[in-house]
Amino acid sequence: MDIAFPRKLDLALTPTPLQYLERASARWGGGHRLWIKRDDLTGCTLSGNKVRKLEFITAYAQDQGYDTLITCGGLQSNHCRATAFVGAQLNMPVHLVLRGEDSGQHQGNLLLDHLAGARVSCYPVSHYLAERDALLQHWQEHYAQQGRKALVIPTGGSDGIGVWGYLSAALELAADLEAVEVEQAHVVCATGSGGTQAGLTLGADLMQLPQTVWGVNVCDDEQYFRDKVAADIRDWGVRYAQAAPASPVVRVLDGYVGEGYAKASPEIFALIAELARLEGVVLDPVYTGKAFAGMVAEIAAGRFSGCRDIVFVHTGGIFGIFPQSQGFSGP
Ligand SMILES: Cc1ncc(COP(=O)(O)O)c(C=O)c1O
């Protein structure tokens, strides 16, 4: 199927490498070959999955005459940090609406948000959860009163515009797999706001790619993400008048959230440390560590049997290890 892509800005260092994980395959593969799509290498301050979405979102913002970007997320949001740096690179002011109170000690992504010159407004968790949309609207109106036009980017950049980022990544991955003569693969990613999984799922569906996409949710539950991924795909279909699949098959591997969003067990920290030693690849405790753990557990349970190759999409998040560095000193 021919897809007419909208304009995007070149912000990400792509294509990213697809690498074979020889020692991780021996350790956790259970007979499968494990590959990693290095989307943690899309950039430095712009690293991770968010920049692929922001390439399309910022082009849209420019084309529609927006001059300011507003977005939201947790205090350590990778998406907010990436947006802050995109804004600095494009000379577009960025305002971040963050969930959680500012202790004054800026670390990890929050430190970077400030370095990039973003305006940051922090709200107590309960206030944020109850009022997020109203807060975003409040700031949008605030800028409108100053004669500015602010685009509100949803959590994680996950909507019909952001979907393009991983729809095009699905095509990139198909070319990567062809180059290493892999005919069929399971593809596993972390799912936090749904857009990455939505793009990969849609790309595989529309282009009939030999990729079976699975998202490991790091918050909420299976039903939430089935609905959210389908909603992002629908939004894409409506915005771009494309024939989106009416009921896409959304595969969610639930059961790996642990104690809650951004709370990782000692086993997750141990897994991150082991992979770093084995392969020189660093995961994070909020997203990719849990997703990798989910993949390993599902391999052991036989979920992917019958298909030799499994690709883990490394969606970035390295700055998230620094505010949680105490997790690595455990048993
Ligand atoms: C490092 C990292 N991996 C994965 C995800 C999940 O991606 P998505 O929000 O598109 O579901 C996020 C953000 O939520 C992230 O920051």
C-alpha cells in the first residue's frame, strides 16, 4: 500500500542500528535469536523514541503557525525532555506541565529540561491527575492572551500525528530485517502512552510487514492499552483521511508493571546491570528494563515459540537511571 507521508523535520539520527545480541540470546533467548533496534541512539539529548514522533509533530506545528509548544508528563518524562531540546533547537519556547512536586533538586530529565530553557510548572500528583487537561488549556489561553499560538502536545506525543514516527520506524525495521535475512520476527517494545506501539502496529498491518508487534505496558493494564493504541490509530485515520484498520490487532503483554509506574524491583535493576555487562546496552528502570524483563519472561513461557527471531525495540530513557541510581546498590 502506498502511504503519503506528511512533512517531517530531520531531528533524529536515523536509521538506527539493528544489532544481534549474541550473549543475551545465549542467556535469555531459549533458542530464539534476540535482536535490538537501537532507538536509544536516535540522538543524545534527543535520544529515544520520542524524537521520531516529534519530527512529525514539530513539522505540523510549524505548518500550522504555532510558535510555542506545551506538553505534559511525569517529573522525569523523557518526552518532556526531548520536547524541551527540540524547542531549543527550533527556537520555539517550550512549557512543560509536570506531575509531581519540585523538590528543588534537579536530576536526570528534569535537570535537562531546565538546561534547555523550558518553562516548567510542577503540580502535586492529585492536582495534576484531576486537572491535567484544564491546566494545559489554562496555559494555552495564557499564551493566546499574549498573542502567541501554543500547540498542546498530548502525553508522550501519542496521537494520530505522533503515530507517523513509528509507522515509518516499522518500515525502517523491515529493511533492517531484510538486510540480515530475517523473514519473520516478533517485535517487543515498552508501552507507556501507546504511540510507539500504535505506529509499529499500524505500519505492520498496512504494509503487511512480517512483524508481530507486542507492547509491554509499564502502567495501566491490557484493556487500557488495547483501547489507547486503537484510538491513536483511529485518530491517525481521521486526521489524514487514510483507511486505518477498523479493529487493529493490539497485542499487550500485561503483568510487568510491578509495584507501579516508575517503581522497579531489585530484579529489574539486576537485569539492567546484567545486560549492561553482557552487551554494553543500558536499559532504564521505568520503561525498557520492565519491557525487557517482560520479553524474557514471555520467552520462558513459550509465547514466541515457532518463530526464531525476536526484536527488542530499545526506546531510550537512559537519563532515568540517574534519579534511581540507589536501585543499583541493592542486593
Ligand atoms: C524510554 C521510553 N520508552 C518507552 C516509552 C513508551 O512509549 P509510548 O509512550 O509511545 O508508549 C516511553 C514513554 O512513554 C519512554 O520514555
